[in-house]
Amino acid sequence: MDGVLIVDKPEGLTSFDVVRRLRSLGSGRKAGHTGTLDPTATGVLPICLGQATKLSTFLLEGDKEYQGVVQLGVETDTYDAAGKVVSTQPTDHLEEEEVRRVVEGMAGTYWQTPPMYSAVKVGGQRLYELARKGLEVDRKPRKVTIHSIRMISFDPAASRLVLRLSCTKGTYVRSVAHEIGQALGVGAHLVSLQRLRNGPFHLDAAIPLATLEKWMEEGEYEKIAERLIPLRDALSDFEEVRVDELRARKVLRGMALGYRDLLQSGAPRIAEGDLVRITGPGGRLLAVAEQREGALRYRRVFSTGGE
């Protein structure tokens, strides 16, 4: 199979665990995920199969949307429920409006330092490997943007809140929970997290991993194929430039499309830095290109045309 499966990842598995279980579905036994989810997190995990693994780089760029539960007054070393408690603070003085104000104040662009318990590599080692040895090292902050964040509910008796946020790739929601606790002066950690959206892929289109494994065990591969998103559609967030057969051959040979080619193909207005999908007759994906210095530069050409 060649395409993208939207999996609803269960709690307790790493993203690579899911890839390993579904790898046999991909043509050439190729499979990969786009956007790591912690083992404690659930929700949308796009799995690229076969030729779709060539799209992974582009699919990683999409914004994400999450819903999470935050426990106030209890801080852990991992910033989530999987870690050890490092401090506790009373929370009975907190007012709902104060909590809401702090939560909503997290929106915006800022530099976020990855937590020690993360898969980021420093000096060739994963941070969580160093953290398990009791080591803490300097981490390079990353620029992230929280487009929107709001408090869905607050339970003062349990000192728990539910929040929903939309953010750029690379944002650690665990760190957001930790920062909320710091801002309130009581500490906090993330109890649970569900990813609702990853780029163009939404939870309502996701298939529970258990269902996929059941279909595989029973040989009902046609059910899986029906839920497979073709390469072209997987990049639905990108503007589309559709060309005829003559220009399709130019693209597949890596030859640049000139201004007249784009004009006659009815190409949309493309801003500097934008990524576009170039498709040929029948809608097959030919290439992904970026607008740079007034021309489309190919980032990836699919030599046989992606279906």
C-alpha cells in the first residue's frame, strides 16, 4: 500500500511501536510516522506507508491541535503523569478567573526549552537517556507559536483543568502545563493528552490501532485500503498546480516550469516560501516544490508519479 493511514494511537505505546505493527502494510515494507506522540498520549498519528514515506518531511510541518488535562499543585520531573513527583503545593487559594487568565496568556510566539525527558538529541544522545542517568544538560530553545489556547473547564476540588490548544510543530504541551504551574506558583503536570489534529488530519478520520490489527489478522485489507489517503490528498494543505501531460514529463525529468507554463496551467498566486503540490493528468502527484526567488524549486520529484 502507498498512502497515509490516520491512526488513533492508544495510550502506552510509542509512535515507533505503532509503525512497527503496521510496517507490513507498506509497499517495500516501508512505513514511518509524522509527529511523535509520547507513550502516555493518544490521538491522531499519521502513518506513511510505502511511497508516502517520501512525504514525511512535508507532513511534519503542519500545525497541531491538542486537548489535555492538567493537574495543578503537583510537579513531576517529566512534566507529565509518567514522572516522579518532585514537589506539591496547596491550590485552594486559586480562583477560576486567575487560572483562565494564566492559561490564555500562554498564547503567542516564544522560545521553549525542550524538557530533559524528551527524544531531542544532544551530543548524539537522547535527552531522556541522559535524564535517566540523573544528568541535566543545556538545551537549545526552540521558537514555537501557540496560535490559540483556552480553558475548557476547571475543577477546583480536584485542582484540575482541561485545556485545548492549537500550536506549531515541536511544541511540548507537557512544558506548557509546567509553565502554567510555574506562573500560578503551585507547580503542575500534564495528566493526559489527546491530539485532535495533525496538519490536515483530524481525529474523526482516525482508525483505532486495535481495529487495524483486527482487519490485518482477518485478512480484510480492502477495508484498510478504503481508509488510505492517496499521496496527492495527503498534501491537501498545499496549493495545487495541475499540469498537462507535456508539462508532466518536464516535471518528472526535473526540468523547471517557466512563467508561461504556470500561467497556462492556471497556477494560483504563490508567495515566497510557499510549498505547492504539482499534479498531472488523473491527479497523480508529480512533485513538491517551493517558491523561491520568483521560481518554483523542486523539493521532491516522484519519478513514477505518486498515486
